[in-house]
Amino acid sequence: LRSSQPQAPPAALLAHFDTSVLQIRDWVSVEVDMLRAQPVAVGDVDDILHQLDKQKGVLRELEQKKPQLDELLHTAESLKGTENRQHLHGKVTALREHWDEANARVLQRKAQLDAMLGDSQRYETRRRDADAWLTRMEARLAWLTR
């Protein structure tokens, strides 16, 4: 859609713009819904690591798809002279807000998972220490009661 390509009529650009906005919005919504629907148990280090990998994957995808969002913003700018200017601005603003909101949610969930991972690892270390202490005390008690 940039100036290096042949200039399409505004109606064709507008139709492509609307389709692209819907595709990106739907993709972002699906990603956010998928992440929201995946609970993690505190203490399950493997599950937490798996979910962290998913979060990182979504962040990578958001970064990779950012040029598409930027292209839509550029297209909206080039179509500002049309009678649908207010409509385009509203769509672009809503998409940008949705994108930013999704990115913030993913980052927030990643931070929660990072904290859960740290807590779970500390818990596991303390549990192993307590098990070792308990084993020593049981052995000592067995030795004392002989």
C-alpha cells in the first residue's frame, strides 16, 4: 500500500483497510482470550515454564505483526482525504488501543508467571530442605529408640 506500489482507488484501499483491521483485531482478541483461558497452578514449575514460553511467543508475534499495524496506520493517513476520515480515525484508534491493551495484558501475565516461577522454585527448595531434615530426624529417632 506504500507509494512504491501502484496507487489503488480509495474505495479499494478502504475495503482492504477494513479487512486488515478486522483480521488484526480478531487475531489479537483470540490471543488474549487464549492466554486468559489457561490457568496455572502455583508450584507446578513445568506448567509455569510452559505458559511463560507461550507468553514469550505471543510477545514475539505481536512484535512481528507490528509492521502490519504500522502499515494500516499509514494507509489510514493516506485515506484521510476521503469522506470517511472520522470513521477511519475511529477504527485506527480502536485498533491501536486494542493492540496496546493486549500487549499490556501479555506483559502483565508474563510478570505474574515470572513471580509464580520464583515463588514455586523457592517453595520447592524449602520443601526439599524440610524433607531432608525430616528424614534425618526420623533416622535419629529410630536410632534413639533402638
